[in-house]
Amino acid sequence: MTTKIAVSLPDHLVEEARAAVVEGRATSVSAYVAEALAEKSRRRTLTEVLDEMDAELGSPGAAAAAKAARVLDAHNSR
């Protein structure tokens, strides 16, 4: 089920959504916006999980943070 709504967006975001459709990265502006909202929701949920883990287990130490940074850098440089 879907619900149709009207929203106001900054021009640059509308241009980005339309470009995504033209470039084939989204099937429609609505699909682009829906995907962006879903991603925002997933990210919020992940943040909540990580916050709970930090509360239960403590925050990662400097060594773990450095290792994570190296792994992410290696992944992003592919």
C-alpha cells in the first residue's frame, strides 16, 4: 500500500532526484524519495543498535576504532 503526499523540497534535491531517474538509478522521483527515506530509517535503527551495544559493552577503544578506520579505508578505495 502506498500513500500519496505533497512535500516541499529544496531545488537541488529535486534536481538530484530527477537526474537519478534520467540516469536510470531510480524508476521515478517518488521511488528515489522512498528509497532515501527507507535508508534514513535503516540508519537510525542501526544507530540505536550501536548505542545500545555501547551502553551494554562500552564504547570501542582506540585500537578498535583505528582498525575499523583501516578496514573502511581499504573497502572505500576499491
